Amino acid sequence: MRPDPSDIAARRMRNTRPRYSSSAQPLKPGSGKKLTLVILALLMIASLILVIQNRDGIGQYINRPISKVKMDKQWQQVTEQEIAQMIAGYMGTGFFYFDVTGAKEILEQHAWIKEASIKRIWPDSLLLRITEQVAIALWDEDKLLTQYGEIIQPENARELNGLPILSGPIDSQIEVMEQFQLMSKLLFSSGLRLSGLTLSQRGSWNLTLNDSMQVAVGREQVGERLQRFIEFYEGQPAAQTAGFSSVDLRYNNGIAVESSHEERAEVAVR
């Protein structure tokens, strides 16, 4: 009996089906993540061992001594040499051990330094910025008065030329500075320059104009008396006012003028 061709085809298809080994098992969910964590842990341990073994060299590399200073050198009174001397004791300290606060305090002890800013820049540098004081007048001839009404006493105070000379009792510098500004504005139109202003212990004001003319104003009606003098001064010939050496405004309706060209004269002003 001859086999049926359809049975032969069916048997061939069964024989060509893929066979799977019963021992092959798919990976369980999460096993890949565990393997990654294990590898990372081993790497961290190896890195830690390397760090421990080379901790001295690594520490020296990271915490290098401060050896460079970058400065903003737009200063008028402070020199680079002075800065270097003041912070010399802090140089050579490790980057992370550098005493920023201490160096800042040392710099701000300098009479001309109003504020110092210090920033560490890794690996071995400092960025230094300094704000200088601005002097607007001599105070009692050997000190300086700043724009903020502070009194400073640098060694070169007497060497500064062209500054007005102000003086007064203790803690009166703000009052004197404000009065100086007001009087300077009043005198501007007349061409007179206020080169000195003194407040006495009794509260009287005395002016120095154009470096030589002494003007006594007194304690009362200061603005009115000064305005009266300005009007009088502007009404006189320049040849005459050039000789004025002293002026006394402490009169109710007059002015006493002493000139280098003539004797003392009293002028009534109504």
C-alpha cells in the first residue's frame, strides 16, 4: 500500500518545528539593574582605595598654597607694594585654609582703604578689589575729611595740595562739611573760593577766602550776613577788593573791612 502524500507533508512540517532546550531560562526582571549596581559599587570601592593610598598627593594638588594675587590697580593713594606687605603673612597658606576675613581686616586698617574685597580663585590665586577713601578737605591741618564725613589720618595728609582746610570741635565734622557746601554755593557767583572754614568752640564761623582773605561771620544770621557781604563785594571795583585782607560781618547793618592798601574801614550797609 502506497503512503498518502498529505501524510508525508504533515510529518515533514512536524520535523522542521524549532526545538527548545528545557534548560534555557529567561532573565528575571531587575537582574540587569542589580548587576549595574554591583559594578558601580566595585568601582567606588576601587576609587576609594586609590584615594586613600594617594591621599597626600591628592591633598597637596587640591589644596595648593596661595601664591598669586590679581589686583584692580585703579588706585590713587595705595601702592601695590603696600598691599603685598600687608598680606605677606597670609601668602603660602593652602587654598582652603587661607584666612579671607583676617586678610580683609588687615587691609582695611590702612587709612586710605575704605573697603577691601578678597575672593579665592582655585587653584592658587586671589582676586583683590579695593575701594579707596576720597578726601574732600584737610581737617585740623594734619587729618583728612572724606566725602562721607569720616576723619582719616594718613601719613601723606599734609602733602595733598589744593584741598580746603576745615576745622571744628570734636564730632562737628558733619556740620562743618555741610556748612562748607552751603557757603561755597553762595560764594560761587562772586568768584570767591572758600578755601578754609572754622567752627569755634563757641559756635562762631570764620572763613578763609581765596587762600588769604579772613572773614569773621559770627554765630547768628550766618547766611544773611554772608549774602550781604557778597552783594557788597560784587559792587566794589576789582582793584579794591583784591586788597581785602580781613572782613568782619558781625554787625547788624555794616561791614568792617581791612585792606592791605589802606587802613581799616567800616562800611554801613542797609
